[in-house]
Amino acid sequence: MRPSLLALPIALIACSSLTAPAAAQATADPFTRTVVADFESPWAMTVLPDNRMLVTEKAGTMLLVSADGASRQTVATITVDSAGQGGLMDVVLAPDFATSQRVYFSYSTAGEGGKGVVLARGRLRPDGAGGTRLGEIEALFSARPFVEGNGHYSGRIAFSPDGKYLFFTNGERQKFTPAQDPKATLGKVLRLTLDGKPAPGNPLVSKGFAPEVWSYGHRNLLGLAFDKAGNLWEQEMGPKGGDEVNLIRPGLNYGWPNASNGSHYDGRDIPDHKAGDGYEAPKVWWNPVISPGGLMIYSGAMFPQWKGDAFIGGLSSQSLVRVHLTGTTATKGDQWDMGARIREVEQGPDGAIWVLEDGGKSQGRLLKLTPKR
């Protein structure tokens, strides 16, 4: 959702476009699309080792769903502030899930000063009646400060390849300047311990930054993932234009709101990223926008031609977007018309690609994408 559209329901938002370098053209659909289930405003999902799935719904419900979508059960109901872009957000399995059964998730809540995003975790346990529940739920970290408004919470979660640290995104809450404020966690990528504490050795502590900060100068960070080489990739919504894919490096300033390849909604210009401006430029950017949702780095065998590439859900663009990654460089690949806003994209253990729609023609369908034969 964009700043000038705060009054609109999230499922009805369409993003503006500008004349600029063309986005990837829609390409022939190489997938067989299988509709597996339908949800009420889903936000995120993760696939368990046994192919069952955890799915979060905006209003606060976390569901455990069978691989074929035929059965589901509510494992947790989280009290959230679901106004605007708020709700129950990301869900990710702990690195040691096979033994710990721990699940990490994020949500928005109201508190002193306004609203903010929270990182939490729980543990999947039998409920004593033949089902499963998420118990031992504990809040680990809350964004600082809480502010008024219903947008740009972000709340994406990724674990470092060694499983020792957790990376967590805090959006700038449509307030612009917190992204450059060293004391705020807003507009930042954070590096935390698995208990939600500041990770040791974070790069900006000596410069007076909040001890959790890994990088800063971000807007609305709705995708975060490591590639096989250990590079951390992030995507975020730009303002009126300028959606970005960034390679996240420790201590760097990514420019918002001082630099962007988009413009303000009232027509005021924002200086474009340029060499020597002191800000890290995006590896790929879009104008017209795609309104990026979830981000996944593909590592499966079902689509070997795309191994190592990034997949992004497109909201206003109603698309699935592929970005080709080679080392630390990125280039635009395919953009497939999905006919619905795509909120989330994930990979299954078998290499299938799973996408969650963000309402529109349905409440929010879950589709499994496999190669056409």
C-alpha cells in the first residue's frame, strides 16, 4: 500500500506507474497451476518437512494445512491490530525445527505511542485431542518506537545460513525520517539472536545506532532471503515508482527517504540513486512498479533452469516475477501474469513453487505451480 492510498482496503489498492525503464514483459506461462485451498486474506506461509503448511491470515489465525489442502486446523489465534496493512504476518520454521518444533512469526499490535511490529515464537505440540497447537508463545522483540498509522510494518524473517542469527525487517511506518534515525529500528534490517536480543558484532553500534541494526535507509521491506552463497537479498516497495531488490550488506545506508528511483505522491522529486551519493543503490528496480510481496530464492530440482534465482510476488502487478541472480548481481527475468495479487511465494520440499493470492477473485487462494508437461 502506498502513502496516498491509506484509506483504501488493502485488497483494492492499485499502484501508480511512471514512464521509465520498462519492466519485464509478461511471458508465456510455463506452469501447471493447481488450486489447493482458499483462505481469508492470507499473508504468509511456510512448508513443513512433511509437506504440511503453516498459513497466516491477516485477522490473526495461524492454520496447519495438509499438503493437498483437504484438511486444516487452527493452531493459534494471535491478538493483532489488523487495520490497514496490519495483521498476522510472516511465519518461518526455526533452523532446528526438526528437533525443537519452534516456529517464528510476526504481527502488528497497538501499544504505548501507537502501533508496531512484533517478533514472536512458539512451539508446535500435540493438543491432546489428536490435533496440533502452537504453544509456549512468547514475544521476543518489538519495533521502536511505536507510532500512529496502519502501514509499512514489514515484519519479514530470515535465518542466517549457519542458523545462529535471525534477520528481521522493520518498515519505516510511512514516516520517512525514521529510516535514517540511528536510534529507531524503523526502516531497518535487524540482526538478532534466536532469543530476539541484539546480535553480537552488529556493525553500527560504535556510531550510536540501536544495537540491533544491520542496515538502514529502507522503506517497506516485504521480502528477505539468503541465497546458497550466503548473500542476503531484500525487496521493498518504493514510493510512486522505484520498487527495489537490494543486496544487504552490514552497515550500509540504502538511501530512503533521501534517495529513490521513484517520486513522492504529491509530485515532489526524490533524487535518484547515483554513484558517489553515499547510498547503496538497488541491484534491480521497477518503474512501472510491481508492488513486491514475498521473496523466495529457488533451490529446487523441479525447475532446474531457475536454480539460484529470486521469485517475487507482485501485488498491483498481479504477477509472479523472476529475478536472475549471479553472484552479487541481479537482472530482470520473467514476469508472469497471475490474474490476481500475489502476496507470498514459497518453495516446497519437492521443488514446487507455492503462491498465495491476496484476495480479489477469491478470499485468497493457495496455488501449487509445477512444470507443464
